[in-house]
Amino acid sequence: MVKIHPDPSVPPPQPPPRKTCFGTPAIVFGLLMLVSSAILLFPLVFFPVLFGMFAAEQPLEVSITDACLNNFDLNKTNTRNDTFMIAYDMSLNITLRNTQPSVGLYYDTVQADAYYAGEPFAAMTLLPFYQRHKTINTFRAILEGNKTLSFDSPKDFIDSFNKEKRDGGGYSIKMVLNLSLRQTFCGIKEPLNYVVSCYSRFSALRCRKENSFEATQCSYFLNDTISSS
């Protein structure tokens, strides 16, 4: 019998690559990338859906529940005929209600401005605060000082002011609130910016009569032009 010995210069053939339970390593790597992508994309898809389910279409209600005018006097300045000095002393209760059943609100900025005849004459800023779901917060705003206002038609302004003063029904004052807030759910915060308008008539008589002020419901709209801090 002739024995054939392998040529030592020729290396023995390599064994075939071992397959895992999931196939080749390339398939395993592809599965890992697919799972990682799903984990990263899950919050981006899942949390907006949750916000849509639990966030109310109108997340808050704003109203003026009490107001009075201790002083609202008008005088011409000595410099120009179209410039007037308004002396004011007024107070009001601003009520904010979070209507959402499961979403809280962070109020980062609450800026309140008072307007008369289309011109701003007083302003104040509230401290930031957090409001739980289905809760009501009421703040007492006191505005006092003097403001110089100018008008293109001073006669029309004087006639309107004297008419409101003579009628005794109060002065038509608009309160504008600029709200920068974030609604939060499961640790995720969504920034929102609202402009709130409240039209009411302020009278000195209401400061001396209890429960004489009729609550004023305010309207608001979402302001996308303001960037949240």
C-alpha cells in the first residue's frame, strides 16, 4: 500500500465560518442597528401621541374676577396739545385655570399690560410658578403711577374720555397678558406662548361696593413668533 503524504508547502483548507443562531455577523449587526433606531425614534413618536391624548385643546382659561379703579385722572401737559398725563390707581384679580386633566403648566413669564384708547399706560410682571393639572391660581395685580400719552386726534380722545367719565359706567380698559409657559407630561416639556386679551370696564364705584364686579372672560391665541427661553 502506498501512503500519500500532504505537501507541507500547501496550507490546509480553512473551516467554513460558523453561523450564529441569527445568521451571519452582518445580519446580527443589521438587527442591532434596527433595534437601536427603534429605541431612539420611539420617544419622538410616542410622546407627541401622548400629548395629543392627554393635553386639552384649550389648556387654560383666563379671567378677571375682580377689579376697581381708585383713581383715573387726565390732564393736559404744558408742552404739546396732543399729549396728556394719566394718573392711575387700579387693582384687579387675574385668575388662571389649568383645564387639563393630566398635564401641568410651568409659567416662565407672565407680563400684564394695561391699555386705554389703544395706548399702553401700565405694566407689571408676575413671578414664575408651576400650576398643577385641574387647579386655579388667582393673583392680585396693583397698578399705580403716571403715564404720558400722545394721540393723533386729541379732540376725539378727550370727547371719549369725558363721555365715559360723565356716564359713570367706568372706563374701557384692556388688559393684555403675554404668557410664556411649558406644559409637562411624563417629564417631557412642550413650550407654548399665548397672548391674552381681557376687555373690561373699570369704575371707582366698584371699589366701594362688594360683589359688584362681573367677572370678565378673556380670549387668547397661540403666538408662534415668540421663542421660548
